[in-house]
Amino acid sequence: MNKPAVRDGALFVLRLVLGFVFIAHGWQILFADGAAATAQIFAAAGVPQAQMSAWVAGVSQLVGGSMLIVGLLTTAVAGALALLVLAAAYFVHFDHGVFVTNNGFEYVLVLMASLMMIVVFGSGRASLDAVLG
């Protein structure tokens, strides 16, 4: 068994899954619900500059998710998305408890742990980072 190949394959799968999750959430913010409706939800949750924050969250998730999938600037993107997820956890999820609650923070915990795996281990060989680096 070629351990680096297995690690790179696992990182590739992790990047794909996370990328599609972030793209779906960004799409929802900007196009399905709309940035204005998302801003109202953000304002009710106490997010500062709710209108700007909705646009930043939506665009960051769409662009960041795409960059995770192709493996471009992967560790920086994963770190930035981790900060975005941390902000979401602080403003929305921490007050709702851990498990089996609406907006509990178990989901953001899984996202944070997954993003930290990419920050620590990088994008792997199946990425634009590896091709360009």
C-alpha cells in the first residue's frame, strides 16, 4: 500500500466534499434565499454589518469552495473558511447547544475539524497547488 497516495486520495475526497458543501451554502445565501433575506437573518442573529456580511459569506463560500475543489491556494482558503465558520459558530450556533438542536454547533465543529485537516496536511498531489508548486 502506497501511504502517500492513500493520504493524497483522502485529501482529494475531503476537498471535494467540503468544496461542494461550501458552494451549496454560498449559492443558497446569494441566489436561493438572496443576500437581502440572508442579511435579515444575520441582523436578527446579531451579526455586525449584516448586509455586507451576507455578501462576504456568500461570495467567500462560492469562491472558496471552488478553490478547495481544484486545490488552488488550498491551505490559505481552508484557513479563511475556518475563520468564516468560527464567526458563524459564534454568532449563530454556540447559543443553541451541541447536538440534536436546530442550529446546534456540531455541524460547524465538523467543518472546522475538516478544514483544519487541510490546513495541516495541505492539498495533496491531486491539486493545482501541487501542479503549480
